[in-house]
Amino acid sequence: MGRTSRRAWLRSVAGGSAAMMGAPLWAQMGTSSDRGGLPAVITPEIDRAIRAGLDYLLDRQTEDGALGARGYRRNVAVVSLAGMAFLARGSTPGRGEYGGGVDRATRYILAHCQDNGFIVAEDAQSHGPMYGHGFATLFLAEVYGMWPDSEIREKLAAAVRLIVQTQNPAGGWRYLPEPTEADISVTICQMMALRAARNAGIYVPNETVDRCLEYVKSCQNPDGGFGYTPHTRPSLYPRSAAAVVALYSAGVYDSPEVEKALAYLEPFHRQLPRLRHESNFLYGQYYAAQAMWHAGGEPFRRWYRAASETLLETQRADGSWDDEICPEYGTAMACLVLQTPSNYLPIFQR
């Protein structure tokens, strides 16, 4: 997918066409025909780690599709991220090695769509229900782009309308579905959901995306990184990686904002062994994977080498990765990071 077609999602008034699973863009990295055409950067050791992680998620999933542990049991964000990890392996609802997992996750999310479009499991703990709504909307959009279904479309469109209606005057969102406060992290979560929905053919107003983009830009600091809110917080790696993905998603590529942000992020690949002990490490890698994948070339190779080494060192014997949220969340995030070069998920595709 070229730069022109990537910008089209933002510019189309009527909404984009359905996102289809395109041919993976592996040629620039080389592929290994003896491993089913996996990109060469995904070594046999990494592939085994991915499979062990996905098997862990499948084993932990309940019959109704729920996932999660500790306070985050049955959280819709955890379920959605696990479903996306299954999709990233090339499975679709009911098809492929992890198709059953995708199908159960889809049914769970659909069962927790309220009449007003809000997607939430009210008995589950969350860091903020709009995080869950954003990831659940993103997951439904990815599923719908691969498997058009009238029920999914109806509930996806309602979820998008709720995002549009709860955007605050500055252009962002925060923890609750109310047009009041905003922060860059929740805002980018909604922005990714809107982009995925637009790609799948759901109408998203241009004004909503434009205002969202301006809010993200307003959070950039002079060092090129991004703060939590405009002009109030220092730059941090996780939210700065997320902001780059948001800019790319909105069709902003060769701009001063992107150049400064990539320059800020570039040295961090050498710090991953230290950063892995900090909170939000896997959240940051989830977005760094997408940012560096879109940057391409040596920056991606360098980052992926460091990230995969760190993740392989921290994987537990049962195939999981732990996280302060819960191991199911950590495992889903790690599997998404390691599978980025496979390029199966429409939201990850260049």
C-alpha cells in the first residue's frame, strides 16, 4: 500500500472501502520458504515463542471468549488484543489454527456492545473504560474487514458514533465516554479505532480526525517526544511511539513532527533491556512495533532485533509474558509485537 492510498482513509468523505488482507510485504526483508513463507526476520526461535504465546492465550480463553486475570478478568481490551494476536497469525473467525479463538473473542465483544454503542464489561476492572472501548472497536473493525457480517457492521458503526460524539472540544478523549477531559494515550487509542473502522468502510467524519490530529500534535514537546497532555508533561517513550503511529495513521509522513519524533525514538532500541523493568513496557513496544514498521528499513531491523531479544528473554516457561495488567494482556501485546513483520493485520499494513 503506497503513501497515496494510505492517505485516502483520511480524505474520503464517504468512508473507505473494506480493508482486505493484502499480500504481506515481505520482499524487502526476504522470506523463508521452508517455514511457510515467514519473513526471514522472524527466526525459528521467534516463531516458537509466538506459537507458545498464542497457545497460552487459547488455553486461557473461556468458552464464552473471555480472557484476563487478577482484576482484569473479562476486560474487553484484553479479549480484543488477544483476538488481534490470533488474527495476526493469519487466522480469521472459525478459520485457521486460531480461528476458534478469534470467533469466541468476536462473540464476547459483540455480547458486550450496549445499545448506545459503548463496548464494556461492567464487572471487569479497567484502567479506563474508553481504553477498552477503543481496543474493542479496533478489533471489531479488523474482523469486519476480513469477514463482513451485518451484526458486526451494525455494532461497529454504533461504537464509532459513540467515539465521535464523545470527542472533547480540544479534539481528544479520556477515560470516560464524556466530551470533557483528554490525554494523548486514550486519544490515540480512539484514533486507531477510527482509522481501522474507516478502512473497513464505516463512515468517520473528516472533522473528527482532523481535530484529533491537532490534539496529538499539540502534545509534542521541543525534544520531539510527546507529553501526556499539551505543555504539561515530559516526553516518554511509550506515548511518543504511540503518537508516531497516530500521525502515520492520519496520513502525516514526511513532516517535521514525524522527523523529530523518530529522532527522539531512535536511541531507545539500545535501552530496551533497562526499559523492560518499567511500567507500560509492552504498551510502548506495541506502538513502537508499528512506528518502526512504517519507518521501515534499517530502523525497523535494528529495533526488531533488540525488541525480539528482550521479549524472548522475558517469556515465561508456560509461553506467557507478565505485565502489571495481567499475563493475558502482556502475552497478547508481545505476540502482536513479534508478529508485526508478518503484515497480516490491516491496521499494521504499510
